[in-house]
Amino acid sequence: MKAKQFKEVNAVYGENQPEYYPLPAYKSEDGTAVFCFELDEEERKKIAETGELWVALRTFNKPLQPICVTVNKSDILITQ
């Protein structure tokens, strides 16, 4: 699975940090960050077979932030 560019991208997290892959994002004024990931054929098959998607968040022992995982861009990205 790879982070994917999309037309609303206005920030890149992890840029110039070799321990991370760059993560293109749309960052809104209210602090919401939206990311898009593209799955390869094998990953798509695995999700179709299992119905599972695993998510890990690095909190660095800070409080967990709310997240939303969806297949619909319109569920989370509303720009003016």
C-alpha cells in the first residue's frame, strides 16, 4: 500500500525524514489531515477475501486521536 497524491494535497508529512515515507495530505484549517492510499492487486484481493483492513497509529504514548477509515473520498474531504 502506498500513499497517493490527489488534487487537494497541500502538505507532506514526514518530508525529509528518512525514517518515514513522505505522506501527502490535505490539511484543513480545523486540523483535519486527509490521506489517500493505493492498494496493489494482491492487497485488494486480500481485503476482498478477508474483509479486513488493519490500522496502526503511532501515538508516541500521547492520547489517541480520532480517525476515520473509508473507501469514499466524499465521506471525509469536503473543500470549498
